[in-house]
Amino acid sequence: MRIVVMSVVLAGLGGSALAEDKVDFAKQVLPVLQENCGKCHGEKKAAAKLRVHTAAALKEKWDEQKGLIVAGKPEESELYKRISLPAGDKKLMPKGGEPIAKDKIELIARWIKEGAVLPIVAAAIAPAKPADAAAPKKEEPKKTVEIPLPKVSAAPKEAVDKLTAAGAQVMPLFADSSLLQVSFAHRSTPAGDAEVALLSGVAEQVYALNLADTKTTDAGLAPLAKLKNLATLHLERSSVSDAGLAHLAALGNLQYLNVYSTGITDSGLKQLKGLKNLRRLYLWQTKASYDAAMAMEKDLPGLEVNLGYNHPVVMKMRLTKELESSKKQAEEAKAELAKVQAQLDSAKKNADATGAHVTEIEKQLAELDPAAAAKAKETAAKADAAKKAEADAKPKAGKGGKKAKAAAEKAAAEKAAAEKAAAEKAAKEKAAAEKAAAEKAAKRAAAEKAAADAKAAADAAAKEAADAKAAADAKAAVAAKAAAAAKAAAEAAKAEQK
């Protein structure tokens, strides 16, 4: 597989040379971000709408939030500040995890100081394999056409120096490359027509250009038409209008265009219909319509148009999908609630049945000993009589009758003694009944086990007998066969003698 790599400078230090010991984002910085930040800011989850699992994902957030990384100034870069806070700070990242090692934080700081260069992988296509003549033809999906890096001569030093003096950041696309990446995005004041005009001196060499936040006229963008090798162009938050995009119509190698937060409309998109190699088009917060953007995506195979998550149509589609998902979750929750309610009703029914069963068992235990039941009835009758006597004695006691009071106290004592004796007897009888029932159950279980063991032994004996019979039958058959053979041999011998 061949891969075309284009290093897009979103921001970089001034100067045209690339030091050999510069930090390599892909090999050194990206693994640190993936390991320490990927859980919350990776492919599957984007906390604060930030993803760092690829250079392209990080770049997308950087395009939207300039303060995320300030080239050359790690102390002003939000990314660096959040990972270098003191331990215990609520804003320290990664949140809830181990702090990033000091040497790795210093590596990220160094990368930012050196210009924060992000390498971005462009189209990658595997070489076609020869088709099997015997195999049926299948419709292959459309593949992105690979655009090889152009070969150009070195840019004139004088032209590069003029750009640097004008506040542009000029760097080679990669080590020993004559292709350039130029950025006006981080000047102290926005670049204008005069600065853009300086690009004519390096028109053949410019491969990536950042004109974010520039204040040019539409006519001032005319030099862009001469950048025949331009592959990446940033115009976000710039003053570009539909007329200015006309200067891009002939840029056949343009693969990436960002016009986020500009005044571009559907008319401007018509200027881009001839860009057959365009792969990424960012239209966030522009006046371009959803229909026009989707029509352009359809007309240019391989193009992906990003209108932003908050575009009315995109938002409606997203919210509609979320609504469907929420409705489904609500139905599932409702079904789960019904299931739990059914389980609760079943448990209640079982509890009622168990209570009834307990009452029935107690009734049966009482019936096992009629005498105890009669005694309990007698005790209850005595208790009722005692209560009546006590009630009758109260009026007499109130009149001062000592005999009535003594009779009442005696009746109460007899009642208490009777109740105690009845309770003790009932407890003993109940324990005896329960013990008898347990012994009966144990005897029954033992009988059932003995029967089962006997049956198992009988089955085993029957099997053994059957096996023995089968073996005997087999031996008998062999013996019969041998006897028949011997008889046949004897008859043959006898016939031969005659």
C-alpha cells in the first residue's frame, strides 16, 4: 500500500529550515495523547467535542478553537496548560487518571514551541490485483484516486525571505522536500492583499496554505489561481466571499478546503464543482444550504462535506435519531417494568399460598391429637368463665365486698395457671407431633431410597444377565459355526474315501 503524506502546518515557527531533532508528532506526541487522553477524547468518545486519536481529529478541534494550541507558546496553549497543572487541581487532565509523566509533558511543550506541526495522511490506495479470469466479476466500490506528490525545484531564497519578513511561517512539507507549507494564521495582525501577493514567488512550491482570519479582498486572492500544486487551503474566519472562490476553480490538486465561519453561499459552491480531487470541505457556520452541500458531495465522488453539528438540518437529523433511540429505550424500560411487576405479583401470590399452607399444616397437626384439641377448647372455656367471674366481681368490689374481691383474685390466679398449663401441654404435644411427622417423613424417605437402591441393583443384575446371555449366545453361535464346519469337513472327507 502506498501512502501519500501531506504535512499541513496549522501553525509553525518562522524560518524555512527544518531541524533534524524536531519532535515528530506522529511518532512521539500522538502515542502520548492516545495513551493518556484517548479514553475520553478518542474515536468512541469526544468529551468537550475534542478527539486526539488522530492528527486529523485534533486539527478539526484546533480549527474551531484557536486557543487549544498556540504555536510557539505552550504556556498559552490550553492543551499544555490542562496537562501541566499541579496535582490535585480539579482541571488537571487526564481527569480521574494518573498525571502524564513529566518528560512526556515536556515533549509536548517542545513540540508546541517548535511550531506544532501536524502530519495528515491523505488518500491511500492499495495497488490493484490482477483479476481471476474464471471468477465472476463483482462491482467494486469507487476508490479515491491517489495524487502523487509533485516534484518541484527549490523555492527562491529571496521569495521565502520576503514571506518570512511579512510574518508568514514557511516550512518544508517534510525533511529535504522542496514543497512548502505556508501560514499567515498567527500574525499579530491579519494578513491582507499585499501579503498574499508574495505567494507568487513560490507559486510552484506551495502545497499547504493557511489563510485563516485573513482580511483580503476577493481580487486579492487572485494569486491563489497560480498555486497549481496546492492541496490544502485554510480560509476559515477569513473575509472570502463567493467571488473569491472563483480563483480556486482551476486548482485541480486541491484536496482540503476549510471556509468555516465565512459568508460563502450556494453560489460559491458552484465555483468548486470542477475540483475533482477535493476530499474534505468544511462549511460550518456558512450560508451554504444542506441541499447544495449534499448535491456537491454526490457530484464529486470521495468528497465529504461537513456542515457542522449545529447546522439546522444536521441538528434535526441528529435529534430525530436521538428521539427514536430515546423512544426505544422508553419502550424497553416500560417492558422491563411490566416484567418486574409480573414478578412482584407472582411473589405475592406465592407468599399468600405459603401462608395458607402453613395454616393448613397447623390444622392437620391439631387434628393428629384430638385430646389436645379438646383440652385447648376446655382451657378456652375456663378462660371465658374466669373473665365473666371477674366482670361480675367488679361491682361488688366497688361496694367494698372483701369476699368478692378475694373470689376475683382467686379466679384470676386459676385462669393464669390454667392458661400456662394449657400452653405448656400444647407446646409439648406440638413438638411430639412434629417429631412424629419428621420420623414418618424420614422413614418414608429411607423406604423410597431402599426401593430405589433395590431397583438399581435389579436393573444392574438384569443388565449383567443380559450381557452374559449375549456373550453366551455369541459363543454358542461360534461353536455352532465351528461344528457345522467340522461336520462339513468330515462329510467331505468321507465322500472322498468312497
